[in-house]
Amino acid sequence: MSFRTIEWRGDKVVMIDQTKLPTEEVYNEYSDFQGVAEAIRGMIIRGAPAIGVAAAMGVALGARDIIADTHESFFRQLSNVCDVLARTRPTAVNLFWAIERMKRVAEANRDKDINSIRAILKAEAIAVEAEDLQICKAIGANGAALIKDGATVLTHCNAGGLATAGYGTALGVIRAAHESGKKIKVIADETRPWLQGARLTAWELMKDNIPVTLISDNMAGWLMQNGEIDCCVVGADRIAANGDTANKIGTYSVAVLAKEHRIPFYVAAPISTLDLSLDSGAKIPIEERTITEVTQIKGIQIAPEGVKVRNPAFDVTPARYVTAIITEKGVAHGDYLESLSALAKG
């Protein structure tokens, strides 16, 4: 990878500003947890695994800056830091997974002095980033076998290095297939209203010299109908116990089209994206974002003033449309209640 999505550098957290891509490659520095929270909320960093890494680093920054004479005061303030970060975005379960992981580490070391707890939390946040990179490479290796040599792969939104600590989930599968020597091509949906496919996925793949063609969101069905797409690979922000999958808005439409045209539809995500506490996707909270994301593009009005707008950021693809779910621990098929539970325990 020729860029870093997020890293702890010196005494700051550094992130590539994804709102500036593809025209500018800008890196922002954050020295407090409030800045990290705003970066998550404002889409400067996005993608479920990357949000998880950012949350872990935000907790570590917050712990570093707490002024406390007692453990009781320190842990009370740390809980507030976690609450602020948890309120940034509701759908990506990795956010809550990372925060809970940091809380458990802090509690497990409550008997140590406060400075030691701070250092342990910083080390844990850096470990979350390093683990994510290895997890994505394992997802890529497990998924590459499903991609045939010469295949044209459709992907929606951005589930690449920009959505993770590096390498990617859906794009990790594509990268691994490419690195193995398979002659694959990628079709990237533009992904309105934030255009993550147009701005981010196309930018990433071009940097890696992986052939990519950009299409508008309403073109996928036509390409499938004409036999120009061999399979679909997408990421996920939360996966229920039954395999229902929340991902960027528009994913469900692609899955329905793929089913109609008998095209495999794969979901690639880490085990941390599983939410086995939810028996179905109907219980996944769906974030609704500001109307200006729909009515404007980079501040330019494209719709009538005052028009009513809906802007759900995610949709849920029922498990019956999902051919397989690719994780770092293996590939789940068939009865997802059974296969996902087995992978999570493995």
C-alpha cells in the first residue's frame, strides 16, 4: 500500500482525510479524543474496521489526557470518553467492539498505577491497528480462491485499505486474487451520495494498478444482464447471527440483481463485524444522515430547495441473497446461524 489510513505517530493519531480524496492526499493529525470523534462523525475516516481502529486510538488519547488523582476519577472520566466516541455513528459494530475491548483492558489492569494504565491502553490501540492489517490479509487469502481467473468483479462503496488499517476486506479479496496472478477486472459502483466508489475505490485500485472501470449506481443491472459481471464482493458494517448484512446503502439492490442473474454475491468482513446478539438484520440500527448529502455535491445545490429527502446511510441485505461470508477464520456458507457461530468460536 502506498498510503496509510490511520496510525499512531509520536504523540498524535494521523489519518488520511477521505473527504479530500481523490483530488488531494491530505493527512490530518489529532491530539485529543474529541478530534477523533469528529473525524469519525464527519467521514474523515470511515469503513467499519477503520472506525474501530480510530475508536481504540481515541480511547487511548482520552486516557492520556485525563487529569485524575484517584482511580475512581480516572475510570469515571474514561467512561465519558468512551460514551462520546460511541455516539459518533450507530451502525458499524466495530466501533462498539473496539470501545468495549479498550474498556476490558483498562478494567483488567485497574490494580496498576494510572500512568501504567495509560501506556497499556496506547499499546492496545496500536495492537488493534496491527491486528486489523493481518486480519484483512487473511480475509483476502480466504476469499481469493472464490475469484476465478479472468473474472470481472463488481464492488460497491469502499471496503479497501481506506476502510481498514490497510489492505481491505472486499478489496483485500480482490488484491489477493490479483497478487496471485489472476487476471481480474473490477467494476466500481460510484456509491451515492458520498461517492465512495468513485472517489475512493477507483483511487485505491488505480494506485495498485488493478484494472478498474467506474459506473454510476444505476448501471449494474444492465452490465449483469449483458454478462459483463462474474461475481460481486462487498464489505459489511454489521452482520447479524442469521447472516443478514448491513452495508452501504445500495448494497441490497446489487444483491437482488445478482440473485436474479445467478451471479455469486460475497460479503467480506472480519469476525469483529459479526453481531451474534442480533438474530436478524431487522434489529440493526440504520444511521440517517443530513439531507444536504443528497441535495448537494461539494456545496453545489443539485436539487430544489425545500424538497423532502431521505438519507439512510446503510441498508440490510437478507442472508438469502448472500452466497458466502468471507472472514479471517474461514468462509461461511449455507446455514449462517450455524456457520457464523462456529467461525466466531473457532
